[in-house]
Amino acid sequence: MKALKFFLRMWGFIVGMVLTFAALPVVECRAQVDDIRSAFIEEIGEVDKTTYVIGHTCPDSDTVCSAIAYANFKQKLNVKCEARISGALNRESEFILRYFDVPTPPVLESAVGQNVILVDHNVASQAIDGIDEANIVEIVDHHNLFGDIKSRAPVFYLRMPVGCTATIVRMCYQKNNVTIDRKIAGLMFAAILSDTDNLRSATTTNLDRQAADELQKLAEVADRTKFFLDMEREFTDYTGMTAREILFTDFKTFDAGGLRCGYSTVATLDATSRDEMSSRLENFMADNFSSTGVEMFFVKVHEIENYTAKMLAFGNGARETLSAALNLSDEFFLPVNLPNKKIARAISAILDRSRAA
């Protein structure tokens, strides 16, 4: 009974503290965070040094648009901040920036010695070169905590279980009463559509939907679905691209069971193009897997029309791992397009379990 009373008291205390902090004005909390961060930069003598906002390598539309939008947000708070990208843009991202007349940010080749804010990732293998020698100031992300990034000092870490980092960035504007102009609204709107497959993905939350509704109006986009399909037509136009370039357009790595794994997502317009692309990638990997730099390589080829997907697996034991992870036959057909995060977690669980055994 005493143990129960103690537990209830502690639970009441924790709930009370949560409600207390939740009741604080967001602007005030935000200002306190900025004061702490600014004081830290002053202490290390870098108050006049620009902080770069950058997303993961093999940049997708969320990572690019969120970097630009968050840098703009920080500028509105009088922080010396600029957006950067980690490499060449895919065609979807190029379309988005062109549509809203936003310049492409410069590429940041190395983070060594730089002040950086990381968006849309929390894993060192997905970060630009030199991240271990950078001064990481903030991390804004929506992914689960694979995180192995280390910082020199405590950082502002904003993570929410939503479908897109841009949804979190939009909330920062909203809660701090910072005006969102048409171009920035357009970038965040497009990023949300891209990361949630036009709000159809299982990772889509009500916050993503609310953000998309508001941002669509601010961006002055009349037809959401038409705009999304225009984006995807650009994204699925692989004219002139090699199979290797296609595989590494949207590519990430993760470690599981002591193995380095690669995961790539390839978008197609319909079932026919999905099957054609799957065959093309399988033929390429039959001769070139050893040059990919990973021990297992998983590819999701999804099609937009019916929102289905086909999984490909390469490497010793990869097909067996995928079959056990998703409880699928050798065809590896997904009648419902599962989120990448869910697939990666399922693969990791199988590999970790195999290693432990």
C-alpha cells in the first residue's frame, strides 16, 4: 500500500510538472531557449558566426524545404542563420523550388568547425562529412531515435511523431507568431505532401493535415492533388538517369545486428512502371551489389496511382530477413504502402535478434 501511495504521489508530481510547463507561454519558453543558446555561442567566441541549417545526405524535399523554412524562421528571430544542402537535389525538389521561385541553397561540403542546426535526421551516417567536429546547436526532426549524433554541449532538440519535419517547422512559426510568406508556406506545404504521399501515408497525423490545410491557403495552391501529381511526375521522371543514380536518389543507411544496411525508396506513377523499374534495378544489382558499400540493401519501389509497393532485397540473407520482418512471401508485394520507418524498424528487429541468438 505504501508503495502504491508513493507511486501515485510521484505520478501526480510528474503530471503537475508537465501541465505547469505546458501552460507556460510558448513565446516565453522559446525566448529562454534562444537566450541559453545565444549565451553558449557567445561563450565560445562565435556570436558573429553564421549557423547553417542543413538536412541529411541524399536530400529529399522535406530535408531541403525544412532547412530553408527553419533558417528563415531563425532569421525572423534575429539569428544569423542560412540554409544549406548536402548534395544535388532530386527533380521533385527542383520542381518545388522552381514553382515557388526560391533559390537553391549552396552545398555545405563539410561541417568541420561550423555552427549547424540539423533538420530531418538524427543519425551520423545520414549527416554531412565532419559532423563529429561541428558545433551542433539544434536538432529538429520527426524520425524515431536511431540517434548516434554527439554534441559538444546540450542542444535544443525538437522532435515530434508527425509525418514530416516541415510540420514541426510550421508549428514553430505558429507558436511564436512569426508570419509565413507565400514562398515559405509553399515549400512547407510541398514537403508535407511529399513525405506523407499527399496525406495518405500511415505516418500522417492530424497535425500534418492541419498544417497542410493552412499552408495550402497561404501558398495559394488551388488544387492539392493536382499539385502533388505535378510534383510526382517530376520525381518519377528518370530520363537520362542510370540505375545507380536512381537507387541513390533517396538513399539512407542504418546499422542493425552488426551489419551496415542500405535503404532506398523509388517512386513510380503506376503498377506497370513499378514492375518495369523493379526489373531494371534487380538486373543492375545482380552485377553491382558489391559496389554499393553495404552488406544488405533494401529497396521499396512504390507506385502513386494505387498506393502499392514492391520490396527488393539484396545481399547475403537479405531476402530471408525481409520475409521474416514483414511476413511476406518471395514476391514481397505490399498491397498497402507501409511507411519506410516501420519497414526499417522491422528489419532492424530481425537482425538484432539474429545477432543476439
